[in-house]
Amino acid sequence: MVIKISEDLKIRVGRLGEVSFKEGDYIYIGSAKGCLEARLRRHLRKDKKIYWHIDYLLKSKKTKILQIWIIDKKMECQTAEVFCQDPTTEIIKKGFGSSDCKCLSHFFYIKNKERTEKISKEIGFSRRTESGSHDNF
């Protein structure tokens, strides 16, 4: 998911503690493990039980999901590693979105949106539109 934060924000994110987010665009890498449509509907709702790290952020009125990118393969950790290594993204908080794996993070600040989209396309992601269809970048 590509998430827009409209202004600087500081929130408590479960056991991670207080996390500061600067205004801008972010990418969150997650997997639905067989229930994609239900997971996406849940993420799009503001009113929900807080369960995942991303839920703490998405409940804020200062956040908005801009895009959802989808790939049919199980590549959550491999994709996160690509963004961990890329200099055009920045880890916000070690462990964010990755408490169930050994990755440094699954959530990144986007310094260069065009580069992030290019990487996502090279990995094989397509963008989900409001109608539910998949578009290439």
C-alpha cells in the first residue's frame, strides 16, 4: 500500500512505542495469506480493532491510502528486503510490520516515488484501481 501522511505525526504503535512520521508518502509491504479482498477492505476502514502495526497509523485522520499494489506471488519479505536496500526509501522504525519475520521493517518512507514505482513494477506488482481491476504502471 502507498500511504500519504498529510502532516508530521507522532503516535504510539503497540510495543514499538512512540513513532514519528514526517509528512509524505510511505510504502507498507504486507500479505493477505489467502484472504486478500477481506484484508484490503479492513485496511480501508478507519473504524476497526487495532491488531497490526499499520492499524495504529491508518486510524489517524492524517493518513490516506493512495494506492494498493498487488502481486500474486508470496513475496512479502523479499520485497521488503529490496526496499530496505534501496537508497530512495527509508526505514521509519525497526520492526514496523515485521514482528512475525526477521526483516528489519515492512514500512518505508518514500524519498523518490517514481523510483519506488519502477522497483514495484520490476518485481511484478500491478496497481489495484477502485473498480477492482489491476493496471500496470
